[in-house]
Amino acid sequence: MIVKMASLHWHSRTRQYQLEKESLRLETVPVEFGDYHPLKPITVTDSKTRRTGRKGSTSSSSSSSSSAPDPLSSILDGSDPLSVFAAAVTDPLSARISAVESGNRKQDKDDETDVGTDFEPWSGKRSEILARFTTTEKLSINLFIGSDKGKAPSPSSAVSEKVRTRLEELDDLEEGSQKEMLNLSQQDYVNRIEELNQNLKEAWASDQKVKALKIVIQCSKLLSDTTVIQFYPSKFVLITDILDTFGRLVYDRIWSMCSDTQLLPDSFSSDDVNDTARETCLNWFFKIASIRELIPRLYVEAAILKCNRFLSKMGIQETLPRLTAMIRGIGDPLVAVYARAYLCRVGMEVAPHIKESLNKNFFDLLTTFKQIHGDSVQNQLVMQNVEIPVYLTLYSPAIDWIMQCLAYRAPEVLLTEMMERCRKLGNNALLLNSIMSAFRSEFIAARAMDFIMMIKESDEAGFPKHLLFISLGRSLACADPPENDRLTVLNEAWKVITKLRNQQDYINCAETWVEYTCRHFTKREVNTVLADIIKHMTPDRAFEDAYPQLQSVIRKILLYFHDFSVLFSMERFLPFLDMFQRDSIRVNVCQAIMEVFIRHQQEPTRDPVILNALMHVCKTMHDSVNALTLDDEKRSIAGLINGFIRMVSFGRDFEQQLSFCVEARATFCNLETVLSQLIHSVNQLAMATHRVVKGSHSRKTAAFVRACAAYCFITIPSLTGIFNRLILYLHSGQIALTNNCLSQADAFFKAAISLLPDVPRLVLVEGKLRPSEGFLIEFLQNFLSTLLVVPDHPEQGVLFLVRGLLNIVQDYNWEDTNDAKLRIYISALPLLAAMSQENYLYRINKVESNETLYGGDPKFVAEINKLCDTLIDQILDHLKSLGKEEAFQRQSSIAIMLLNTLLAHGDLRNNRLNQMVVNLWNLAQKYGYADTRAMVKILEFIKLQGQKADMRHFSELAVRLPLQSRT
């Protein structure tokens, strides 16, 4: 137990900071690196002595150099031994099927790579079609009623009987084993199709192959039904999903049967296929050939087109023309065009190099265009109350896909041929639109004027011209037309666009052509386009229904205009922003503008045009913040505003910079993060003034620095975060002190001290309540280090700020279960020891700290020692109370902290301090809670210090400090 000594009389050790610094400086040793680099691979030389066949003779040593291998590489190169073991005990048939499926997936992937990543896959169009072609009318579907005949026959059945039975089952399907479901909503219809897809997989898994085929046939028949014609493209997508599933199942099944001993290579031929697999494949084709109706027979055979690889090398190439010819038997042009689209799709998947069938499908398509105006189609449209323009849009997905397949990596001459055929058809708008969508943008851009003329000459009634201009605009946004044609193209296109009466059609076109304008022209043309958009969209507040397009216009302008002096010099840009009157949309647009500004603004700006415009933009974001705004949204907005503030600089016009900060404080008063940034900016401004004037004490400079201090002093209390306020008070006080504004510095430090009692025990950090003591200790230690250079106020007495701070620490409501107050007391001892030195460790230029004011006055040093005695008494009393409470681990920790402080800062030639070190040493080890390694290091430090000429008493002290073992 510690016995407190009467009248301890602290004495600080005299420090020679410069000499200590020199003694701790590392010795410089020259190093010749040569070819050495720390990241260069290590080279290991391996010398081996090889013996010859004769006894007693050896060959010369051979040396080999190699880079040191990764020690894990030898493990990773081999197979996982557990996997090998698992494979050995797994059912051989299951393992083989799994490997087959893996190989098939790899092969499918390889086949897809034949097309290339520049080919947009069907999966990318699927969701768009489903979202675009919807209906509110009731739908119908044929529900399959399964029978026991679809189950697998017994093993004793003869082959001929199996065949006869399966054919009877197919006949049973076509003779009425189905039930029609009526009055289905679109969602019910989709759910039923998905249910059929799942039934197909379950039937296949349970080896009911005929039942699976029946499901596929039934679904394929649905593609001949156009009773709800607006939904047909979406129906096609849903049904072909089932066909794709069936095609994969059949292919994988045959693949698994192809070889008796080993898997087929990826590039297998029909010669590698065994008889069993070939017979099975033929059986499937025979089953499909027995389907009576054209449409299901066509679709199901197309679904398993890839299986022709098992039969012959030319199977796919021979089958595609036959299936193409079969489509000519479909009377409905809409049904026929989607059948051609599906055949082109599977053809591109399995044989993308075969272009002949693509050409035939396209040419057959051209010949069927006249059917669209035939009586049967017209009567159907009248019955369903569908207009011709709406009907023609149903063809777009199919024709676009066929054209995409045909135009993929096609030469430019093919585009010329397509344009000629289109002209012969009277510039058919539907075909023209697909051509512009399918061919490379570079080809389209090179013929931009030709397409402009063809669009003008196309029939307005058949397909809306504004859709043609949208397709052309998309191509021109990706590629450049001839330079001499660029302005003409814009003028010709805009003459048509500006005359569009439907405001939605107009903004769809304008949104597309804005990018072309930004890409090739200056702010003058862009400003003209913006003025035209405002003119068209303002009447009847049409802009309220076009926010997505208007946002796209802003994004495209920001994509090309990064010079904000140019952007905001457009007269119509800010009026264009005023059309965003829905708060959420307006804030999103403002955020997009600020993100581009922060990303691309390289240099700070003082341009009044930019500042006024961005101040308006930031104010819009700020004013959107309310009590319901999420914290993440607040942080995002504050971060953008802070980015703007950091990019504002008036150079050496400091007064103008301060005026901007005053205006910004009034504008952004609801965001604490922004106010903190403004305070930091003003403090940096004060420091910049200090550097520029190099410590000059002119009245004007001093007045400006005081104005900066006043700005901070007024702004800080408006912040809600107490630690934020404490840190800013301290930082602002340090800045004021650096600028020799002593009264302002005192005011900041006093404000910080007076705020300390309000610090709560728990603070909110990242949404969680955490103890505040760790933050508080860190702040107070920083504060104590600052007080070394703060001179005493002549009217406040010696060490006024230090005493005030320590009094607050003593009166603060600390947790009883920790020792935070004692840690702060111990942290104050080095400060007081530093204050008693004749020369301080650091100082501020032109600021007369206590080292100058007191000059080592004995009375001043006596006050310091008295304060140190008081602190040590408090610490020793606390150590006693910990002993009574049997909190021995905490007692040991505090004892070691005080011990280290005494060793570093106390004058141990004083017998009482020397004895206290011994007592603390023993107390720290008394109950076995001291870290032995830490105690050894402390003892080594004492012995090392004792080797110095003026520190011999440390050697004597070391003898009195025994190390106690925990055992």
C-alpha cells in the first residue's frame, strides 16, 4: 500500500531538449543498393554435386538460379485430396452426368463466344419487351390435363410397343386432352406459363419425356393465337423461354449418352457419337416430325436445332433452309415474323457463321409486308380496335432482332443494299427504323443525309416519323457524320422535331438529339435547343410529365460541358432548371450538377457567374433538408456543398473570401457539416493572412484576423455536436494564438473549458451510443499540449487556464468504474514539468509565452510544483481507494502510468520522489497484474539512463527495483 509522504515537494527534471533530440537522431549509414530493390523477386542459387558412376569421382558443381516460388503454389497446383476422395466414393454414373453437364455448359459458353461481346444477346431485350407490351384485356390459355400414359413404360415393353404407345400419347394430346382457361389477367397468364415451365422440368426429371414434349407442343400452339394482339410480343418471350428450356434438356440428355468411356471433346463431330445417342436423337426428331400442326412442329424442331450436331456435320446447315421455307406456310404476318425471329435467334446461337438462312428470312420478310394491308389483317385490327401505327410497333422487336443478326459484323455494302430495298418498298418506315437500329453507328452516320431524306419521304401514317428520328439520333450520338453535313443534319432534323404537336413525342426526340448537338456544336446551338425545349414544354405545364427526359437532357449536357463558366453563360440553362418544380427531382438534378463540378473543376474559382449559379444550386439542395430527411441524404448534400466551398478562392482578396463565407453561413445554416467546413475555411483564411504578411502587425491585418476569429466565435455555438464544438473552439484558439490575437485565443479556450461540464457520458457515433471518455481524454490531452504556449492573462493570475481546466476535470461527473480523471491528472504532469523549464520545447513566433513572461521566476516554478503536489496527492489517494476496493488491476495500471511520468519528468535526485518511484514499482507488481515484459523494458530504460554522466542516481535506483515473477 502506498504511504503518502508529507510535503512531497515536486521537482521537475531539468531538460535540454536540443541535446536530447541530437542524441536520439539515428545514425546515417551509406547503403549501396546496386540492382537491389525490395520488391524484386528473391533469387536462390542452388548448388548440387552430382556423382558419376565411378567410385570416388565427382562432377563439377552445377548452380541454378531461379525466383523463389510461392510456398503455397505447390499445394494449389494439385487437386484437393478431399475432392479426389469424394470423387472416388461417389456413384460413378452421377459423377459422369455431373461432368457431362459441366462440359456442356463450357461448350455452350464457347459457342456463345463465337458471336462476341459486341452482339447484344436476347436476354438483354427480354425484360424490355415484357415491360413494353402489356394489356389489360382478358387472356386465355389451354391447360394440359396429364394422363398416366405419359409415364415411363416398364422395362419389359418391346421397342416397337414403346414407339406405338408414345405416338398414341401424342395423338391423345391433339385429340382433346386439354382444357381452356378463360378470363385470365396478364399476371395470371404469366404465372400459368411459369407453372408450365416448372411442370416441364419436373416431368423431365421424373423421366416422363413424352409428357414434357406434350407441354412444349401445347405451349407452342399458343403462338398461333393473336386474339389479344397487343400482348403477342410478350407472349412470344414467355413461350420461347419454355422452348429454350426444352432444347437444353434434350441436348444435355443426348450428350450424356454420346460416349461409353470418356466425355466428348468440345469440338466433337458426328463421327464421335455412339449408336445409342444417335438413335435417341433420331427418335426425338421423329417424334417432332409427327406433330400435325405447322407452328408447334416448327418451333419445337427449332428448339432442338443444336441436336443436329449428333447426326451429321451438315445437319444444322441443311435444316435451317428447310425451317425457313416452312415459315412461308404461316398466314398471319405477325406470327410469321416472330417465327423468323426465333429461328434467327437459335441459328445465331448454334451456327452464327451461317448467314444464308438469315438472308432468306429477311427477304421473305420483305415479301410479306404487303400482307399487313390485306383484308384479313385489317379486319382483325378493326375487331380488336387497334390502329395501324400501334400494330406496326408490334413488329419492331422481331424485325429489330432479325436485322441485328443480319447486320452483325456485316460489311458496309450490305447497308447500301438494304437501303435500296427499303427505297423500293417506298421507304417503309418500319424497315427503315430497324435498319438504323441494327447496323453500326459509323455506317449510319456516314449516310446521315441519305437517311434524313428517306425519313422525310416515308409514310407518316404507317410508322411515326419521330421514332425514326429517335433511332437516327441515337446512331449520331455514337458516331460522327461527315463534318460538312453536321449542321445541315441538325437543321433538317430539328425542322421536323420542332413541328411535332404531341409534346411527349417532341421531348422524346429532343432528348435524343441534344447529345448530338452537345457532341458537335458550341454553347450557342445548345442554348438554342434549350430555348426550344422550354418553349414547347412550358404550355399546360407539360414538363411535369417529362421529368425523366428533361433529366436526361441535363445529364447529356453535363457529359460534354465541364467548363462551368461556359455552361452558366448559356442564357437558357438556369430557366431550363426552373422547369424541375418537383422537389425530389430538382434536388437530384442539382446533385448531378454539383457532382460534375467537383469531379471536373481542376482549379479554385472566383468567377461570379459560376459562384452565383452554384450558390443557387446548393441552396436548392440545402432547402430540401427537413426533419424527415435521412442522415445519408444529409451527408451527401453536405458533402457536395462542402466540395463547392473548397473550390472557391479569391486569392489574396481575403476580405472578399470572408464575405463569401458570411453569405454561405446564412445560406447553409441548417447543415452542421457545412458550418464546420466554413469555420475551417475561415481559420485557413486567417492562417493564409498570417503567412502572406509574415507576422506584420499592421492594423488592417490585425483587424481582419480578429474578424475571422469573431466569425468562428459566433458560428461555433450554432453547432449541435458537443465534441465538434470543443474541437473547433480549440482549433480556432490555436489559430488566433498563432496570429498573436491573445484576447481572442483566451476567449476560445475559456469557451471550451466552460463547455466541458456539458459533455455527456454517452455520445452517438455512427448511429450507436458509445462512452465519451475516450474522446474527452484525447481532446484534453491536445488541449494541455496547447496550454504550454498560452501566456497567462495579467489580470487572471498564474496558470489561470490550467487551473480552470483541472478544476473542471475534478468536478466532472466521471464513471466510478474507470480511471479517466486520473489519466488526465497524470497527463497534466508533463505539461507542468515543461512549463518549469527555462526554455520551452516549442513556441509560437512573436508570442511571448510564460517562458518569457516569468523567465524561470522561482515563485512561478514554486506555483507549478505546488500544483504538481496537489495532482500527485489526488492520484495517490485514488490508488489507496482502489486497494480498498480490491481493484488491483486498475491500481497496477495507474501505478505504472505515474511511474513512467516520474521517470520521464521528475527530478529523482529528490529522495521523496525517488522513494515514490520504488513504492510505485512494488505496488504495480504486488498482485501480479503488471506485464512482466513492460516492467523489464522500464528497468532497461532506467539502467540505460544511469549510464549518462548526470544521471548516476538512476543506476542506484535500478538496484532498488526488483523484478517479481508471477509464478
